[in-house]
Amino acid sequence: MKNTEHRTQNTDFIRCEGVWKIYNEGKPYEVKALSDVSLTIDRGSFVIFNGPSGSGKTTIISILGTMDRPSRGKAFLSGNDITRLSDVALSELRKKSIGFVFQNFNLISGLSAWENVSISLVPQGINEKERRQRAEALLGKLGLLKRAGHSPEELSGGEQQRVAIARALINNPEILILDEPTSNIDLDAVHTLIETLKTLKAEGRTIIVSTHDNILFSSADKVFELKRGQLSL
């Protein structure tokens, strides 16, 4: 992983002001996924959004990760209002600054672990040798170097998740977002995940997790409780 010593602590790295997300707004079947959410997240912190299914966890991390836009309100990253950026600018921001680990990992069947990890480097014109070196360096740090040539079908759930984490880190993002990371892995893999997240936080990355599982709570700097789209204070 690249040196992250230049990442210094400061408050309000990520900020939401009065964020709403309303689907089918104005129609009889409109859904208020988020209602007037305001919050701040410090640079280099580990935060959790907790709540039952339908509480708005996935919606808020999608907005913070620039994959969705709020219906109302503003969201800021490093002081910049990301709700005002174009789709192209948001795409570039995601590629450079944000890594995602999805609930079902979304690995590509038939590709090896290192190929899955390095797939985003292909459009950048990086040659196969360098792609493999960079992917294997990350897999090695996550204890999976010996599994680099194996396809997802040959890996356990915990191993697949670590491959997905390595893929999310390939462009050295400052922010790592994980959606329900404990839902498809066993308890041993959960403990490995916790240690991995602690290491990534120590390197200066900002970790954002959505979960309904309290096993991660003791490792987090802050837990935001969501109920029916609102922060529970």
C-alpha cells in the first residue's frame, strides 16, 4: 500500500447538511429513505451506520460515496459541495478517492483473485506485469498472496471479501466504504475483517461501514443510529 503519512487528522472531512432522499416524490407511494440528516465525519476515523433493514443505511453511504444524490440538502467532502458536481466529476472523484466493498463482493467469476483486484487498472493502460505486481502486493498485505491465482469459486466467503477489499484499495483511496460486511462471512472471517479495518484506519484511511450487526461497534470511533431514515440521537 502506498505511503499515507501525508493524511493528517482534521474535523469535518465529510459533512451532511439537512440531507433528504425521497423516492417517487409527490406521488401517493413516495418513500422517504432519509429525512433531514446532518452529520460530520472526521478524516481518518472509523464510523458505522447502524439500523434495521429499511432504516436508510445503504442510502446514506451511497450519498456519501457519491453514487447517489440527495433530493434536498448538501453533502461535502474536504469542504467541497459534492452535490453540485457533475456526474463526470463525481465519477472521477470516486475513482481517485473512494473504494467500495459491496455486500455480495461482486467479484467476476472466471477471473483470478489478482485479476479481480486489478481490473480497474486495465482502462488506465497499465500493463499486465504492473497490474499483477500491484494486485499481489495488496493481496499479500491481506494474507492472500498464495490465493492470488484462484478464482472466486475457489475461495471462502472471507477470502472473497478480502479480495474485494484489495480491489477497493487498488487506486489508494482515502475513503473505504463497506456495505453490510459481516452478512456473508463466518465469525473467524469477521475477526479478520476487524483487524484489517483497524490496520487501514491506522494508515490514515477513513472507514465508513453500514451494518445491523453490533460486533463491529467496539472498534468504531462513532456509531450513527438510523431509524426510519432519521438519525437517532
